[in-house]
Amino acid sequence: VLSLGADVLPEYKLQAPRIHRWTILHYSPFKAVWDWLILLLVIYTAIFTPYSAAFLLSDSEEVQKHQCGYSCSPLNVVDLIVDIMFIIDILINFRTTYVNSNEEVVSHPAKIAIHYFKGWFLIDMVAAIPFDLLIFGSGSEETTTLIGLLKTARLLRLVRVARKLDRYSEYGAAVLFLLMCTFALIAHWLACIWYAIGNVEGQRTGWLHALGQQIGKPLNGSFGPSIKDKYVTALYFTFSSLTSVGFGNVSPNTNSEKIFSICVMLIGSLMYASIFGNVSAIIQRLYSGTARYHTQMLRVREFIRFHQIPNPLRQRLEEYFQHAWSYTNGIDMNAVLKGFPECLQADICLHLNRTLLQNCKAFRGASKGCLRALAMKFKTTHAPPGDTLVHAGDVLTALYFISRGSIEILRGDVVVAILGKNDTFGEPLHLHARPGKSRADVRALTYCDLHKILREDLLEVLDMYPEFSDRFWGTLEITFNLRDTNMIPGSPGSDELDGGFSRLRRRKLSFRRRPEKDAPSPTESRALRGDGGGGQAPGAPRGPAEWDPPSPSSCGSSDEEEPPAPPPGATALSPFRSAPPAPPEPEEREGSDVCNPLSG
């Protein structure tokens, strides 16, 4: 019953098919309501058909009621209504669409009829035969017994119902309920068979005779225990036998009863093992989340113990793990999304970040493609109280949006600002070519959930949608700018990193050793020492070579004092271009103490 079949797999609506007149879609609300109605009728049939065949048709009073027509017995009217509903269901199935092996909705009437003939038509037709009309007015006992047995053919519809109910097998409570109902239904059927065997065995040797003696109603002809006493006792015997209890107060006496009891015990052992096996699996499934939590927590504690993490940091680790688990339930979102195509990943990310994208004014007016691309780049961060999200001096690599909780901005021990839901902190990325450093600490006051997007990811998406970029930067309101504008003394606020990078690069180029073939001539050496042009005062210490003039295309500006230009008589040096070679002077070649300022 719990194995997946071909017709219980998800049926996808690929397109709206062109259906013929009077054709019913298999996913329509009417078909869903009709299926539930047929399910209830099948359950009624599964309960009352065996009971009627075993108890009612063998009782003289009930037989007389049955023979007088539909006016005497309400059950006859109900059975007639059930037969009519089953016949209507066959007609509806001839006009209901289905999904073929290519996952296409088939609505052609001829193909639907062929598909139904090859499938469930025979079972539905046998279950819909009105056997009550065949015995109407017939008084023979043999005919009554035969028709009662034929009515049990309606139970064949349970196979179809079982396959339909199989789709609920993923829910533990539903599976447990279905198993208990199945156990009770089988016990009910076996109780009907147990009574039929006792009724056939006779009035003096079977279990019915013993029952009459116990309750003081001896079985004598049409007198004896009532139908209620017989059914309750038979159901009690089957339940005690299926559960392997067997108190012995109701016991088999004849060979037929003993053989049936052996069969009941075998069936009970199989059902006992099946039900308890499924129950144990359901219980494990219910506590699987708790087991995974304790397993992950054990790994965290082993990591803390192995690396000897101090107590304050240990407490922060455990609190963060507990908060993250309560938010995600231990589900790795990245691992889950990897199993889906990118288009579906984008839809899922758009749904997860829908609150941010709808409430933040900066994202309004963006196209759906832009929102999907942004949603793919957002990451969710969780923080328990007291956790530091950004430290002073950290490189600002992301922009943060607060979706829940409160944080505080601290400079030293002073609280500069407190931010809450829908606030944003970071730096204005479009104003700076390079990421800056934080000038304050960012610490969580409560349990916080934040959406962050990396600098590179945001700029990449905005480059793909330039028409939205200007609007985004114009409407984005950063609640607190963390960028440190005083990191380098004397540098301008927005370009200090770029200027420092350019200065560092120029220094490296200035101290680079000149190749031997471009070695300066003694004349140039004297010019550098101040001998030929007065560029350096006599007796001044010999320092490094002069700095290169700043390039007009260098990024940023610097407030550092640039070295003076070389005198008119001196030749300017460049690390990229060497001076023309000059003939050496003999008196300076030997014993000369002139050093190359570029080589130090």
C-alpha cells in the first residue's frame, strides 16, 4: 500500500489543453470533491458489505425485512444509492482527462476511453453491479447467500483507494492513522468470516453454542444471542488473536474454527511486524530533527574541546549555533538549492527575500530580472545578543539590511547609534573605488536576522542593469556609514585608500635598481650629488634618489610634499627611461667613491 505507483506521482499541468465538450479536467475542483465522495462511499462499502453478507443475510428477521422491499430496510436504500453513484463514477471516468507517459494532458474522448478500458474499468464495473436488484423478490436461502458473497466484489475498489491514499505516506501522523484503520478493517473482515464459520458448523459444537451458554441465551433455532452479541464477540476474538493476546474465553472448538484461527495468527504476526516497524520508523522520523541537532551540537563541543576555545568565545559559538538552528532547523539552504535549476533557485531566493525587496525603497521600480539576480546574491546572517558583526578596522566588503532585531554601533565604549528593523549600514559603494575600513564596532542587542550582499555581487548586478543603477543609488538610504575617513592622516575622506596605493606603487618603482646598461654617467652622478648643478648643498647627507613626479593618470591625490624638481643642469632620472651613456673619465673610474644613488 505504501509503495509509490505510476498514477500517484505528481501530475503537472504543462499547458491549458484544448478539451472537448463535457470533458472534465483531472485537476479540477469538481473532480477533487467527487473523488472524496467516492472515497467515503468505498469506506462505507468496505465496512457494511461484509457485515451484511455475514450477519444480516443469515438472520431470519433481517431476511424478511430485505424481502419486503426498500421501504422496510433503510440499508437497502443506501446500497441502491451507492450502486447509482458507482455507475455515475464510471461515466465520469470516461470523460476525465489523464496524464500520459510524456507528461501531457490527454483530453481526446477516444484516447480517454481506451486508457480507462485498459485500467480500472473492469474493477469499477464489477463493484457497481447492483446485486440487490437481482435478489429482489427471491426467497431462496442459497440465492441470498450467493448474492451476499458477490456483493463483496465491491471491496475491489479499495485497491484504487489505497493507491490514491499513498500520496499521504510522507506524513507520519497520516501513515499511523492509515495503519490503525487498516488493522481495524482487517479485524472486522475476519470477525465476519469467523461468525460465518460458526454459523455453518451448527448449533451444538461451534463457538456460537459456547457463547449462548455463557451469556444465558442458548442457541436453539431462531433463538439465541443477538446480532450485537455475536458481532462484538467475533470482533473481540479476532483482535485478541491478531495481537497475539488470546485470553481463551472465546476459543475454537471445531477443526474449521481451529484452521481459521491458525490463519488469523499468521496474518496477525505479519500485520504486527508491519505496523510496529512502520510505527518505529514514524517515531524516528518525528525525532530526526532532534537527533540531528544533538549530533551537530556534539560536533561543535568536540571542536571547542579540541581547540581549547576560551569560555567567552565558547558561549558565543553555542548561542549562535542554537539561534541559527532555531531559524533554519538545521537545513543547509545552499545544499538544498543546488539540486534545483537556476531558474527555480532564483524563484526560491526571490520568495525568501521578498520582504526586503518589497519594503526597501531602493529596490522599488526594479525589473523582475533584476530582482531575481539580486535575490540570488543575498545571504542571510543570524546573530545572538552580544555577537559582534563588524569590528573596527575590518574591511567593509558587504552592505547589510536588518530584517529583525536591534544592533548598536560603538566607537570604543561609546554607543554612537542604535539601528533596528529596515535599517541599513555599511558604506556607499558607488562613491569609492576600493572598500574602506570600519570606524566602529557593530554589535547585536537582540537576536538579529540580517540580509547582506557582497560589494562585488551588488556592483556586478547593477552593471548588468545600468538603467536601474542610478535610481538605486539615488534612493538608497544608508542609516549609518561605517567607512573610516580618518584612517590616513592628511588624506581626503573618500580617496585615501586610492592615494595611499598610488604612493606605495611610486615608491616601489623609484627604488627599483636600474639595469647595468642604463647605469648613470659620472656627470650625472655629480649632478645628483650637487657637483654640477647645485641641486644639493655641499655636506648634505647622501640620500636616496629623487622621487618620480606624479603621473597625471594616477588614482587619487596625496597631500604629502613632493620633492623639488631637478635643477636645470641636472638630468632627471626615470625608472622607465635611462639617460644616454657618456664616455667614462679615467680619473674617476679608479678609486672613485661616487655611489649610485639608485642602488643605495
